[in-house]
Amino acid sequence: MTDIINNEPLRLAKLIAQSGLCSRKEASRLISKGQVRVNGEMARHLHAITDTDQIDVAGVTLAAPAPLQYWLYHKPVGIDCNNRPEDPASIAQLLRTLPVRLFAVGRLDKDSRGMLLLTNDGAFAQRLLHPNYAHQKSYLVTLDQATPPSIVNAFSQGISWQVGPHSYQAKPCQVQRLNARQLEIILTEGQHRQIRYMCRALGFKVVDLCRTAIGTLSLGTLAAGDCRQLNAEELTQLLTLQAPKPTT
């Protein structure tokens, strides 16, 4: 059994934590105390685990982990990414229909639409969300009025905005002016409602916002409200995204 992100043997404590039995820290403590056994033998922290091994934690046999899955979802406008089972507008209503328990990687605002990834792989999600990796996310943005060509330079220099007493600063981002009212914006960060606030700071209102790609993985023709599993090629595209080289 290997870690799909790092292609190396999965640490025992991490495997126990992924089962939901306890936290990774608690699992490490139980291993140190000799309360974890693999096939009846006292476990070590770096014990190599296979799919056929029986793992017992404090006398409880660990259930086999669910197979890791990766799904692409076209979130429509009006769906809330917060997992609230009692809310009919929550993404929870979709998640409960899927064959395995998944969660959303990151979020899109309720009034935005487009690509959202669903998985049960915590390490995969952390890699995609961690700011050090600076993954590119592409958005198609429609504004309420025509824009001048100079708007491209404004985005490339980094836009600042104010929300109440708080000030925010965006990193320079790539922008292509597709027509007078439509922009393609590529971000490597994800501050709260960032695109809407940046456009508002320049005097424009966003009337439609769609995330179209993460890295080289594209939303394609997937219809709003639909979801599907990633194929092997698409998963490889995401797993091979690399962290940027440190600047000197």
C-alpha cells in the first residue's frame, strides 16, 4: 500500500488516521505504546503495509480503507460548498448520492460556478490547496460593462482592495481580455471572493464567474450539476503538478 502523492510506503499512523479511528498524532502515540499490531505482531512506525495486512489498534481490527477516488464536479450557481446536510442548497445533497464518502477540495462561492474537485484523499487535497504549490486556476469572468485594454496591466501589477477595516493585496496575475466584457483570469492564490473584489476595486461588477481549469485539467463540456470520476490521464496531470522553485 503506497501513498499516491509521494509514491512511497504509507506510514502506519497515516493509514490509521485515514480510517477515521483516531487522529494521526493519537495513532503515533498508540504505536509507541505497543497497542498497534500488524498480523498479530507489534507494529513499528515505519511498518510496510500491504492491502492484505490485518491491523489491530487497541484490540480493534481496523476496517479496510475505502478506495481513493477523484471526481470532477461542475458546481452550478446556487450550490453552497459548506457541507450542511440540513440545507437543500448544500453540496451535501450531491455528496450523499455518490458511492463513497467524498469531500470538496477547496470551494467556490455560492454565486459562482465551474470546476470543483471531490475526493477522499486528504494528502491529495492538501497538495492542491497549499499556497506553496501556487497551482494555476483559470476563471472565465463576465463583467457588467466594457473594459479598456489597460485592465490587463492593472491585474498584472497586483490589485489591492478594502473590506471594512481590513486591507488585502493580490499577487500579480495573468489576464487575457477575450472581448469588451469578458476576461480570462489565472490565479495562483485563492483569497475570499478575490476576483469579485479585484474587479470591484477597478469599478466593475462581476455578473458571471466560472472556474474553467486547475493546472492543465479542464472543465471541458461537463454540464452544470454533473460530476464524473477523473480518468487516469487527468489524475496524472494533477498529481504531477510541482511546487515552484524557491526564489533566490
